[in-house]
Amino acid sequence: MTDFKQIENNLKKEAKKLLESAEVPVVLAYTRGYDEKHPMPFAAKSVADVEKIVFNEYCNFNMARYIMRFPDAAKIAIAAKAADSRALVVLIQEEKVRREDLVILGIPASGMKDPKTDQLIDSRTTGGLYNPVEYDILLGEEIRGQKTVSPYAVLADYEAMDKEARWAFWKGQLDKCIRCYACRKACPMCYCDPCFIDQNKPRWADKAPQSPGNMMYHLTRFHHLAGRCIDCGECSRACPVGIPLYLFHKKVAKECEEMFGQAAGMKLEDKPVLVDFRVEDSDQILK
Amino acid sequence: MLKKISIKKINDLAAALMEKGTLLAPVKEAAGHNFAEIKDPQQLDLDYYNTIVSPKTVFLPQKEDFVRYETAKPVAEAQPVALNIKATFLFGVRPCDAKSFQIMDIHFHASGIIDPYWQQRRDATVIFGSAFDLDIPAQDADFYQTLGIGAADPEGSDVFMVKKGEDLLMKAITPQGEEILARLAMLGEGKPADKKYFEEYIKKGSQHQTRNMCLDPQVIAKKLEDIFHSGEFWQAQSAACLSCGICTFVCPTCYCFDICDDTLFSRGVRRRVWDACMFTDFTLEASGHNPRTHVYQRLRQKVCHKYSFHVRKYGVISCVGCGRCTRYCPVNIDIYSIIQDAMKA
Amino acid sequence: MSRIGVFVCHCGHNISQTVRVSELAHFAAGLPDVVVAKDYRFMCSTPGQDMIANDIREHRLDRVIVTACSPLMHEHTFRKVIEKAGLNQYLLTIVNIREQVSWVTDDIEEGTAKAKALLNGAVYRARLLAPLSSRVIDVNSDVMVVGGGIAGIQAALELANTGKKVYLVEKNSTIGGHMAQFDKTFPTLDCSACILTPKMDAVLQHPNITLLTYCEVSEVKGYVGNFDITVRQKARYVNHDKCNACLACTEKCPGKGISGWDEGLIKRKAIHIPFPQAVPQRPVIDRDSCTYFLKGKCRLCEKVCEQKAIDFEQHDSFLNFKVGAVIVATGYDLMDTRPLIQYGYGKYPGVYHALEVERLFNSAGPTSGKVTMRDGKEPQAIAILHCVGSRDKNNYEHCSRVCCMYSLKFAHLFREKTSADVYQLYIDIRAAGKGYEEFYNRIIEEDVKFIRGKGTRVAPSADEPQRLIVEAEDTITGKFVRLPVDMVVLSPAMVPRSDYKEIARLFNLSTDKNGFFMERHPKLAPLATMSEGIFIAGVCQSPKDIPDTVAQANGAAAEALTIVSRQKMELEATTAMVNPASCCGCQNCVRVCPYGAPFFNEQKGVSEINEALCKGCGLCASVCPSSAIIARHFTNEQVLAEMEGLMEF
Amino acid sequence: MINKNPYIPIPMKVIKIIDEVDTRDIKTFRLSFLNKEDEASFKYLPGQFAELSIYGKGESPIGIASSPTEKGYIEFTVMRMGTVVPGTVTSALHDLDEGAQIGIRGPLGNSWPIEFLEKKNVVVVGGGFAFTTLRSLVNYILHEDNRKRFGEITVIYGARNPGLLLYKNELAAWQKRSDIKTIITVDKGDESWQGREGFVPAVCKEIAPSPQNAVTVICGPPVMIRFTLPVFFELGFSKENILTSLEMRMKCGIGKCGRCNVGYKYVCSDGPVFSLADLEELLRDFATYK
Amino acid sequence: MSFEPKILGIACNWCTYTGADLAGTTRLHYPQNLRVVRVMCSSRINPSFIFRAFQLGADGVLVGGCHPGDCHYNTGNLYARRRLAVTKKILEFAGLEPERFRVEWISASEGNKFAQVVTEFTAQIKELGPQQKLKIDELLEKI
């Protein structure tokens, strides 16, 4: 289990150093919310802000979501757990940010919890990783020897369903959607503004929260995230009506990994799989 | 009029109400409770804290069809969608939500042009308010006390309900409440002890602790006007905000909507659908100009609308402290803290 | 609300036998926005066309739907019709009810039903069509030819003779290319230099040709008609304007470097011209072998140069050219055969590759045309191995096409110049070409030994240490042969230049799996590329002989001419554009476009599309997550609407 | 409006379409009522607007360009919106033919404050396309029943070039009348232009209307307004006597949908007409008038 | 009446659409359930088109493009192959019959292949029956 206090102290220490150096005007980290259990994403901009930084097992937020908010900052330091670091890798691949403009404060984390359910989320939504894949400074001991679970293990039950059951399941889930769009807003990869679903020309789907529009929104979004979703699970945690979107994203990620041999956000030099091709891709993938 | 019923027999009450009209009550779903039509009396469930989405859905459904048409046919042939108003019983509304209806009434039918949908549904609905369980502490996110609402506040309800041991006490607050209680034969008469219990419960409810601060509507309204142009304040408050629509969609007093046309195979419908001032395209004009491109401008609009503009326009704060926006915010933004900070700013 | 006219063609009986055309017209008349619907026997006939034109005027139509044969047949015809009647040609929609309806069914019910569905789709689509206009651009009339081999020389001369200005870019210090290295050319055996050097000289003298030797293209911007190309002039350390080619410098120079021109068979001076007939006749200093650059002193050349032409301070410089079209003729390399260790090239001095042998034959070559080996002896037995690395699934699958013929040429020359026995080890002899079979027959007569079998191994002879043993299986006799020889000549695969990737990147060319540049169409556009205005000629496209290369060069010149001889040109109208208000700056479009049309505007944070490069495939529109790209004539809305119409009934 | 559903448009018929400008992207639509009772209940004043509605496309709030003194029809002048992607509703309107049916909801919003203007001199300042409700006002005042209720009327109207002036015939008619002073200006004229050249603020400065018992009513592009206001302050007009009409993203038009607020006021129901004094009081989070 | 499916085809202009024309020119008969949208390249096909087609009531969707390597635009179909493979996986995991969505490479000279694919696919869709999962049922009734 991660020593959260130690990470917090190291985070403060590094943040202080960086902000004092004036080289880095923003450190993206966490602060206390209205109580301990509800921390908030936080942009520390001065040495005085450093004291407000916290880190605990509820700091799930994928901070990569925020890096595009500071167009004027020459450099941004960012606290990054495994999933955050993968998100950063994708954003670097997609040229939304340059690696040299980031100071990645890596956080090895295990024991993260969903504040709504108090359940451990480690193996469910972080792609089975505990350590960041890319960082400049690691704020704690690298985690080794944890039981590694395949990130796709949770899919087994759903894959085993027959198609009617699976349809019934997803229809039921997606019909609940109230189109608050928290999933896309919480997603570090969903940076489109406007989102396709907000377009009037073309109008892809109804604005009203009913089955056809919900289907179009979510199925298309699954497609847009194919080969890009880094399995942070923020979409599901943000959802006020509890749709397990991460399952679907995971499934698409699994298929992409099997078809194209590449998991999202693992290597800086990779290209997202759907804007890439190999001549030798097999036609079997279409069967 | 004070009536009572054994909680064990609550399903009989449900059945009776279903006979007389549509019964809406909190129904358990995977992620929590939500108001929905009760189809089976056994569904009625008193074991909830509050619903995810507020019961405003009953009067202002997320989607409201206005008119259906065929695009190739003349405008005159379009068919307004009938409302099919039926007697409705909205059962188990928490005091803060009951209060929210009164606030929304000001906007929808006490000022300017009357919204016929809101009005007709409101007129046809009897509100069965239900006190919070005072033995359970209020959730951290709640702050209805700040808005002057008690945990067992009957205001806004037609009938108000309080649990007493194995019994549910039901008191008529309005003439509509009187009328419906009189028509429910399975209800027993409340004893003087029940009456005393009920009254004390309400009193005790006003002392029930939620987060609380002293808030004068005029003062906070003025304060927010003063700091309206303080970019620093609003940028700090909105640093984490994702600009999603959760807070407004779950809110009992948010009413913004969009009007849109959906068509398929040259048939169409014009409808209104909830919209949210937190969405980036909310104020996007046809010209492409958008006066609120930044997150902070949108969060500021939301907070100021509730605590300043609404006070200026309608005299009351448009918030009931139900805590939903805070509870469901994916990044734990808390409007109570923002107001606290604003007062200090 | 549109005003749509629908015109249903019977095509004689072709359509009307399985589609009830009048019912179809009647159905169309009942669809929203359709103001007139008619059927007619032959819509493409003059009366049919006139009917459409009249109805456009009479009913003030703003969309026309012709329900007839495939758009691949008559779209162009009807576009002209509506254009003449004052409508933009892109406001036409063709419904294909012949090839895709009436001819593929014999059931009139089915045929009519499908035709209605297709027509309805067209009405939905037509409502959303927008008039498009082609952008007209000015065309620069100059051409750049990249590569100064025979292909480049030929193309440059052809273009220059038509009066166009040509920039000929060559990375070596002389033009001429591989052909200038040869002694004789097959099958006529005329002297290579004799036929090439006059052309080289013509290039130098031509008033319309600017010769840019010792230069490489470093950046290509712009698009057809308006390329903006930067060329790096490598430092020569000799001021060519002052130099009078007395070559005193080359005599005095103490530096020795390996002569690439002579395929490394001998050394040459650090300041040098590659060969006596080099064009231009101007030396350059090779830094890597120059004593001054290596040791910091010498400058002998400077002392002997009366013209004061030596300039050790020269740097690479960059020159900028604007041209309307480009011909890429960068030629080839021979495959490096060292990795094929079974042949022992680089290990056994008796093993040569084809270009080395060309130089041995050449009277201006390292041996002044005498066939002597590295040890100075004349070979007694020579084996020529065909298909080394080519026609070989482990290396290059392609046939290099010219090896058979030059191997025969070698055999002839060996027989002529030596008394050696000459063996040809071949898979089969490919002699398709004018006079080639005759040449082959002639060589057979010359007592050359043909062994049908691929040479499999070259090894030193155990008995005679100076000799080599070539192993092969004679597939005619089925016997395994071991030939003791003195000299082995490899005919390696012809492969693209080692820098082909860079060239491909610069000019946005695609390459086949071997790295040869891809033509736009293997049959119908063998010289054009996917990049409009860029043509290819010679072996950079695929191995070929000199006549084919020259023919291609002429063809490429003609193709380039069709562009640069116009002052203006129309660009594709159905290009894509970006709606900046919707662009999220993900740059997917930039990543996927095969033509490099989209680019990212850093300042605005949005993608933009260079319409001159866009071919209208629509790939960018489908990878755009925020639907910001409008693929004109196939916009998301238009496709969605058409789908809706197709699915309605 | 008591018994009527304010969200459902009434049917109208397009009886005339006028191309107003050379660029063909502004048209005036003359609409007549299909139902007599709708006509009877459609009582409006200059400055009000309506939601023009095309089923399947949507609605667009457009100021009423005709004057209530014109009977039997109402008029709207509509610009086709959108540069890259055409505006859905305005494009659909522009594609209409005479004889087509459309829906409208209205009249909506407040109006130019007629009672406040009475007995006063009115200076009408307009720029470009934003002259529609000003035309309504001028025609209302010029009507023989109304003219004597108002003092002197001065109209200063400008456009980028002569081709972009709206209502050209009417302008010419006004210029011939003696009971109204009409000054037309263009930023840049063409060969045939005989009138004045110059920007509206400069012309206002030159004409220098007296602030005595006068109100100015200004509509135009933001840049024109920004430079015109100081001219009127300098001339001595008070903020109470400078009126303008706001354009916002309005949807419902009846103050319910919540998106067109400027501070605590909804432009659609509390406006669109505000005095500068009103606007000062409101919080200005909309860039247009910042 | 037997079930006559509605099948939406999306064909690239250069190969499959031309191949379909060839099928007609050579008078090869095939079922009339397919309605083809012509696009310039299979890479133009936005995955959402496929979702939308099913929403519009298509019982099956057939996409046709050039054989890999033969794309008129060089590499368009190689991107399309990846993107449409993902589309298919998404439909499958959502619970739609993946057989309802088919991608085929049909060249301009393969008129017979076109006819054969359409025949096979139509038969397959008939067997699967009507597609009702994604079909929009709202808004359909006439007023």
C-alpha cells in the first residue's frame, strides 16, 4: 500500500522547489475539498499554494485533463499516477502538449479508492498498472510485487454473455444516461470543443436523453477513444447515474491491443492506432 | 388533519393512490434512488436519503415535446402534443425539494408569461413531503439549514409525513392535502400524542444540523455583484471545474432549457430539453460569438444566478441546500464553500 | 426549401423493362421540394437535355436529379447541361437505376421499389447540395528536374527545347549518372559516352537550363503550379565562376580519396573532377580526403590556381526556386551484396559487381579499358551470376530487368577483350526488347557457356588458392556444377537510392515495398504520382533499360508541360475544408492525409487544408472527431441525409 | 396569451420577399396571418421581436421591421448567418419562396418606450443591418395619426457601402419629407453614390443633435456603438436618454429558458430595449457592451 | 409476406461502385435489397455513419472498398480497415449481431464478386431477421 502521507510530503517538496525556481508557474496536484474524503484537483501557482496540496487514497482525478488550461504557462508540473501518465503520453503523441513542457511528478499508487463506494479501484481501472509509465521525478518507491491482474479480467463476465443479454445490459445502462456529459468532461482524452454530439451541422443525434441519441453519443465516443483510452475509469466515476462506461472502453482497448498490438499511452514514440495502419494488417480483423 | 398508517401497510397506501392517479416516488436504481412512477405497490420504498436527480423532473421533465409536424406539410397542420394531465401524487419529497417547487413557481408561473406545462402539472399534483430521519445525521454535502429549511419542514408540501416508530404520520398542510387524506380510507386518525410528536419533530427538524452559515439574500446578492469582475476569485474557484452538466441537472432549482427540432424521415417534433449554463455551447450565438468561453465565466454565471441574479429578480435565493451538486460533482466542487469564500472575499 | 426537378430516363427499354419509369416519376412528383418530375425515353439525347434545360428555367429549379445510368457514364454530360442552363454543376445528382437496378433484376416490382428508395435518397441529398466552384490558380511555368542521369538530362532537354526554364538538380559534381559510367550499351554496343556526352554538353550550354550540380533538394513547399523548393548547394571550395578548368590543382593535390565514380577500384585526388568528360568541367574538394581539412595545412591547390578560384571558406548555401512542376529522376543503386556472404563479395578480390566491371571495360576507367583484376592479372575463366538478390524472396522479389542483357554484353566484351572462358549462370534469360533476342542469339554464337541455374555459392578453390569455385545446379542437366574461375561478376538487384525515404518525404511520394516510387496508376498514369504536379521517370520508379528510361523522361516532360504550359489551372472543387469554429486541434487530419494537404496553424490552434493539395477522398473528415472537416460534396450532412432517404421506404 | 401555449408558433404566410442588399444575404419577408384571431391578438409596438420558426430547422429571434401602423401584414428583415457553416434557420428562411408557410411566436420583449418618447425630439441612429426595429419606429412616428405626438425626428443611418443600405426606397421617401431630417451616409461610396461619405459617429458629431428634450435611439454593430456613445455623451445626452436594443442568444423568447441574461435581466423579456442607464446598472458579463 | 431487409451499402467510387456497375453491365442478377451510397473512398466512412444506418432501420450494412494496396488514394482503405474493424467490435460488444455489418474489398473488375457478396449478405440478413435493436422507433408514426 502506498504511503500517502509520504507522497503528499514529497509532492509538496517538489512543488515548492519548482514554484520557487519560477521555471514552472503551475503545479497540478490535489487539494482538500469540503472534507477529507472529497479532495479536489488543484492548480498550485505560488509557493503559498503548496501548503494546500494534499494526497490521499481518494485522489483519483486524472490530472492530465487540466494541462491544456494553461496556454500561457511555459512549463507545467503535474502529479501523475499510472493512468495520468498514460494520458499524458497520449496527449504528447497527439501533440496537445510537448514532453519538454512538462515536469511529470510520478506517483506510484496502490490502494486508491472510489469515494462513493469505498472500494479499491486499483485493478479495475488503471490498466493493471501501479507505477507511472513516464515521469521526471518519482515521488515514492516504485511498487513491485503487487499481484498483477490483467486489466481485462473484469470483462470476462460480459464477454461470456450472449448477444441478447449483452444488448439488454448495455441498452439498460445507456438508457439511464441523462446527457450531463460528465464522462467526456472528466476524460483526459476528450478534449474536443465542440464535441461531435453538440454539432448542429451535422446533427448526429437528438439532444434529448433518450435511447437513440444516447446510443449514438456513447457508441461514437467509444470509437473516438479506441486506441486512446488509457483506462483511468474517470468516466465511470464521474457518471451520476452509475453507467459502467469503463467496461466498454476496456473492451475496445482490449480489441485494439489484440488487433494492432499496441496499448494506448505506453510509449511516447507510438502513434494512436486509428490514425495509423500497417500494410500487413490482416483482413481477419474485419471478420 | 393528522392521519397515520402503519409502515408495514404502506403498500396499501400506494395501491390506493395508484387507483386515484399516478404515483411517483423514489425508486431504487443501481446508483441510488430516483423519482419514478410506481407500477407495483410493493415498489414503494421509504428507505432512502434523497434522490439523485431532484423531483423537478416531474414538472419540468428533461424532455418535453411541444409540437409534432411533417416538414413537407404546411405549418398550420402541425399538431401540439397533448399533455394528458392526470392527478399525480408525488410521494416522499424531502423538505428542501418541496421548497424548491415554490422557488421554481415564481419563475414559471408567478411572473411574466406562464409556462403552461409547469402550471398544469403543478396544479394536478399533490406533494407528499417527507421529513429527513432525524436520527441519522445529515450528509456532509447538505446545507439546507443555511437556506432556512428544516429537516422536517412542511413548507411546500400538501401533505407532510413523519415517521414515528412503526407508523407514518401524515398531516395535511394545504386544502389539497386535506382533500386527499380524507379520501384515503385506510388511514387511521392521528392521536393527540401523534400530533404532539409530529409538532415536536418539526421543531426538532429545524435544529437538525447541516452545514450552516448566516446568509442574508440581499447581502450575498450584493457581495457577488461586487466581486463579479474579480477574475482571480472565480478562476481559483473554478480551477477544478470540468464544465459538465451534473450540478445543474441534479439541481432542484435549475431550469435552463434548450428548444430543438428532431426530425426523422421528414417527420419531426419540436421539444425542449434541459440545458446547462455549464456547457460550453450554452451561450454560443448563431454568429459564432460566445460571450462565455471560459470555465470561470460559466461557474460564475451559475453561482451568481442562484445567489445574486435570482435574488435581484425574484427576491429569493435559488438554492435549497439539498447538497446534490456537491455530492455528485466529479471533482467535488462545493457551492457552499464558494459562497463562504465569496462572503470572505 | 429547394426546387428540385427529377428526370427519369427510360434508356429505351434498358431501364423501362424492369422499372416502371412513369410510376417512378409520379412518385418523385409527390416528394417534398420536388417541383417537377418527368420521364423520357433517352434523357441523354439532345431533346432530353433540352427538356432539362428548359425545365430549369421554367420552374426555376435549383437542384436537378437525373435518374438514369451510372454517374460514371453521364454525370459529366448532365453537369454540362445544367451548367449551360445557369445552374452550378454540383447541384446535379445522378440516380443509378440502370447498372445498379434495371440490369441486375428481372422483377419489375423489386426494380421499381429499389429505384424509388434510391431516388428518395437522392432527393434528401440534393436538398443539401451546395454550389461549388473550382479555385483557379496561377501556374509557374518553370520545372525542376531532380537527378542528372540520363532520365533527368533527357527530360530537362525536352522541356528546355519547348522554351520552358528548367532547373536540373544533381547531387554529384557532374551530371551523367550511371550511364556515364558504362562503356558500351546493349544491344547495339554503341559507346555510352559517345551518345551521352553530347547531351550532357547540351544541358550545360542550353540557355533555358540552370544546372545545379553538387546540390540536393532540402525542402519542398507549395503545390502543383506553385512549388517552392529549397536546394542546398554543397560547398565545393572552388569558385566555379573563376575556375577555368585548367586542372593544375588536381595534378598537385596530395590528398587521395576513393573514387566513387570508379566504384572504388582506384583512388582519386581530393580536388578532382570525377571523369574527364564531366559536366561541368569544374573540380570540387572532397573534405574527407583533403589534407588541409584533415591536417590544417597544405593549400597546394590554392597556390597553383592562377584564377584564385580556390575558396576554403565556402559554406553550404541554400537556393530557392519557384516552379510549377517537378520531375523526380533519382535513379538507383545496386544492392549492397556484401550481406549475401555466399557470394563472397568484399571478401574475395576476384568477386566484382556489375558496375565495377563496367568501369573495367571503360577506356576512361581505372584500367584504361583493360580487363585486369585487382591483382593485375587477366582472368582465364569468368562466371557471371545473374539475379543476385533480385527475383529472390529473401531479398528483392522484383526482376531488375536489365541484368540479363548487360550480362550478355559483359560476356561479349570479355570474349572480345580477353581469352577467358565466360560462364553465364542464369535462372532464365529475359530478352524482351527491340533487338534483345537477336543480341542473345549472337552471344550464344560467341562461345559463351550458359548454365541454367542460379549460382549458389562462391568459395576459394581448395586446389588452386588464387581461383574461386562457383557452385550451381544446372537445372537442365540436373547436375550440380562446380566451376573453377578467376573472376566472378555479380549482377545485383537494382534498388532505390539509399536516400529514397528522404526524397519520398520531401516530395510526398509513396513507395512500393522495395522503395521504388509509386506511380499514380500502374497502367494509366505510370509517370504521375499521388502528388499533383510531381512526376517520376527512370529507374527510381522501377528497374528499366535506357530506351525505356528515355521514353519515360520524354513522357514525364510532356506531362510536366501539360501543367506548366498553362498560365492558370483549375483545382479540384470537391476538396475538404476545416470549420475553424469546430476544430479541436487534434491534428488527426494532418497525420492521415496521404497528400499532406492539412496542416496545423499553431497560432490559431486549428487545422487548415491546402486545397491545392487536396484530392477529396474524405479521409480527414472521417477521422475528425469533432466533425469540423467539411468534405465538399460528401459532407457528413449530405451522406447522412442520403442514408436517411434511402432507408425511408 | 393566457389561453395560448407560448411555445407553439402561429402559422403565417410569406406574401412578399424583398432582396434588400447587393450581397443578397439580407431579405425582408412580408408575412400575413393565416388566422384572423391570430391577427387580432398580435398587438405589437416598434422594438419588439418575434421568433421566426421553421419546423425541422428551429427558431430565430428577429426584430419586427414593420410598423404596427401597417395593417394586414408584418415584416422581418433577416440576414443569412454563418460564414463557414450557414446558419440553419436563417438559411432556411432565405430559401423560402413566396407563398410558403412559416410559424412565428410573438410579439416578444419590450418595445421602444413610446410614451417616454412622446413630445420629445427623437434622434434615430442606425448602422448596417441593425436598422430593422428603427425603421419600425420611424414609420410608426411618421404615421399621420402619430406624428404630432412627437417632436423633431432626425435619422442618421449608415452602411459600409451604398449597396448595403436597407429599405432604399423608403429612405429616399423620407429624405423628401419635411417632417423628418434624414441623413444617410456610407463608409465608402461608389461611382453612382451622390450622398454623404463618412462613419456614423463622425456624422453624428457633425450633425450634433441638441440634447434639449431629446432622446437618442441607437442600433448598430458593436464597433459603431462604441464610437457613437461618446459623441452623444459629449453632446450632453444623459444615459437615461440613450436607448439601444440588445441582441443575445435568445431561445424561448419569454424569459424562461435562462440563457439570455445580462446580470439579473433577461434580454428577451426584460428587453431587448434598454437605456444606457439600465445597462450600467446591470452586470456586464457580455463582451458586446463591455 | 416474407421479410425483405433493407440493406445500406456504402461503396467507394473507384472500385466497388464501379464493380457494381460492372455487375449490371454483365447483367448479373442479385437481390434488390441493397441501396448504395457512393463515396469517393472507403476511408470517407465515418464510423458514426454505420451506427446511424442501423438507427435509420438498416437491417444490414455493407461497406465496399478497393483491395488493400489498390486504393485510389493510396492508403485510404488501410485506415478504413482499422477503423471499421473497431466499429464492428463495438457493435458486437453492444450486443448487435456483428454479421449485420460487413466490409468487402471489391475491385472495379469484380462485378461477379459484387453480385455474389450482395446475394450472400442478403440471404444472411434474411436469416437474421429484422434489426430492431438500434432502430429508432420514436417519431415514426404519422400525424
